[in-house]
Amino acid sequence: MGEIPEGVTVRIEGRKVVAKGPAGEVQKTFSKDIGLKVEGNGFSVSGNDLAFANTVEAIVANMVKGAKDGYRKNMKLIYAHFPITIEVKGKDVAIKNFLGEKQARKTVLVGSTKIEAKGQAVTISGPDKEAVGQTLANLRIAMRIKDKDSRVFQDGIYDAGE
């Protein structure tokens, strides 16, 4: 049984679950038939497959937490010679001057995730934990260094440790 904090609403529309709160709205659609009930300030998940029911319960708990507080990941751009810049226009993200390349590397934002880049500090935030993680993974994939020794060329985006 998971708890729903004050200020967050959870509603069920068929197989779709929507959690809405001060940090935003998160929606997920589940493929299997699962018994999900919202009772007062809590929710419960039931089903024949216990592992799947526990997974759904964890996902809904993450949705509730994200709708209330949101998720934030602080990262740092590391470079040796060429200063890297990140520009966001709508859902498109351009990584400029990576390894001194003239052509910008591109990736996309997932869901309602936002990126704030100030100098070397990059903050990725949003209400959906999976979307924040996938956006970070997209950035790392776009900044992958090929055909060079990874022990020498260590430019990229790293965890700020905060």
C-alpha cells in the first residue's frame, strides 16, 4: 500500500494512471491487467503476477513522488581544450564545440524534462523519473567519443556529486 501525499491527485482511466501535483503531471499506461485502487490518501496494487504488481507499485510511487517534488540531476561538463556549450530549443538539444567539432551534436528531450545549462553546470529536471533518466542517457550517447583513446579523451558530461 503506497501513500499519496497532500497536494497530489492520482486517478485511473482504464489502464492509464495519472498523477498530478505541484511539480507537474506524470502519465503511464500499463500493458497488463492490474488491479489498482485509490482509497483516500493511499493506493494499492493487486494482480496474479506478484513481481509485476510490485513493479507497478514502485512505478506509481515514483510517479507520486515526481508529481509532488520532481526529480533533479546535477551534472558537470568536463573538457580539456574546447569549451562545450549546450543549447535547448523546444525539444531539441544541441551540443556545440564538443572536441572542437564544427558540427553540433544533437539529441532530444524526453517528456516534460527541462535542461538548464550555465557554464559547466547542467541541471536536468522534471516530474517523470524515467524521462529525466532517458534525457541524461541521450546526452551521454550524443557525447560518446569514438575512434579515440578513452583514457586520453575524457571530455563529456559527468555527475556533479551534489
